[in-house]
Amino acid sequence: EEAKSQSRLPSKAGHKRLATHHHVAIHGDSVDEKKEDDLYLDFDMRGKIPETLNEWTEMRYKATGADDDEDASSDDGVGAEGYELTKHRKGRLKRWFRIGKAHDAAQLLSFKKSIIKKSLLKCNRPHDEQMVQMFKNIMSFMGDRESSKPPVAHARKIVRVALNSTIGVRDEIYLQICKQTRQHPDPSRCLEGWNLLLVCLYSFPPSKNIKVGDYINEVLREEKTAPGVKKRAELARKLLAICVSKGARKEPPTDFEVEAIRLMRLIELQIRLPCDSSNSNNKSFKIYVDPYVSVAE
């Protein structure tokens, strides 16, 4: 089940093909070594295994061949209609009768302590109810809205909706997270927003329509950016390129994956080899991996 949750849609883009990679195939009590011509990995795992999340990310980032100055967002949806921002007005009567000045882009894409009334993007107006719910989940994850559910439940719901939706809905989710982390008055809650951005980048890519990479670079250039946020922004910059290369996951991350991402730690896995005759006590051993690890790796 855990292996299934970490599996992803096949993508050859940005992957290094190891035509002569040796691996072990287990058939009952027998062990056969063979070569697999159709195995695609990010890098050769026969060398030194990364020991930190940053090391894993750096290795995967280099494997993508991405340029630091290149916008790594996905090309999906580029030029799509409906990517204009919707007009938001403060006050019920102003919204009803569309009077008064609408919020400009800077105001619309900055932190908001109250719940939005409709989608940020015009293309998602048919999904207003769902997009408002996503905004509530984002606020609950960040601690800006009370909830009886733990943060990981909100994160998994957000990713689950994204994986089963159009690129427009996925972009809306990214846009809402960027909005809530921009000029947030509470540093600790802003940090949680960046944690949620990392969870999304480990799960599905944005398109180039919303320029997530530009926002990340803007935060990195800002002198007043808090150390914790800057650390996550640097990780997010590399994850963006990796996510575009790999594509979206098939399943949402598990609870322990989300929690590991929040803490910027590797995931601990217990491994047991049933065919290991030297292991008379049938003991397991630990390995530490990043959320992108595949069964093949």
C-alpha cells in the first residue's frame, strides 16, 4: 500500500535510462539477477545514498538538467483562456450590484484573513464552491481557521482534489497558497503555508500560466524573508523543476509523508527481505528516503 501511494505516472522526461542496471527479482525462495532494459531512474542508486532531504533534492534536481534561470513550470495549459483574475469587491452589496472599485492584482494575490467568495481565476468560476472549500482547507492547514481535523488531513484532501481535477484547478490551488503566504502577518503560520506548497510540489506540477517560479524567486531575493521561509523557498525552487520532470503522482501522499515534508525530514521505512537466509531472526532494517523515491530505486 505504501509503495502504491508513492508510485507516479510514467514519465521519461528528465529521467536517466540505465539500460544495464542490475536488480534482484525474487521468485519464491529463489533469487535471480537479471538486466532490465525498460527501467527508468533519476540517477544510478549504486553509488552513495543521500543522507538528507537536501541531498536527495539536489541529486534529483541535477538529474533534470534544469537551468537555474529557467522557469521550470509545466507547459500544460499555457495560453489557456480564462486565466484572468476574477473581480473581487469588499462588501455584500458591492458584490451583488458590482459597484465600487474591485481589488487590484496585488491586493487580490496577498494574504486574506477571511474566506474568499469565489475562485481567483475566471476559468474556475464553474467550480467556485470547490475552490472556496480548497481555500478553507488551506486556511485550516496554516492555522488561520479552526478545524477539528489535523493539518495532514487538509493537505491530503487538497492533493486528492488536485490529482482528480483539471490543470486550471491545480493552478488555482497553487495561486491560493501563494496568496496566503504573501504578506502573512504571522511568521509561524506563513511557514506552514510554505510547508503546504512543498507538499503540493511533491505531488503535482503547476502550469506556466501562474508563474510559481517567479514568486519563489521573488521571496528568495527579498532581504526580509525569514530564514525558515527562505530555506523552504530554496527547496521549492528545485522541487518545481523535479515535479515538472516527473509529472503528477497517482495517489495522494500518506500521513507520514506529509508530516515528513512539514518537518523537512526524510521518510523512515522498515525493510525486511524474506529471502535473506542470513537473517535468521527475520529482522527488519531501516532506510531513509525522500517522498519521490520509487520502488525501483
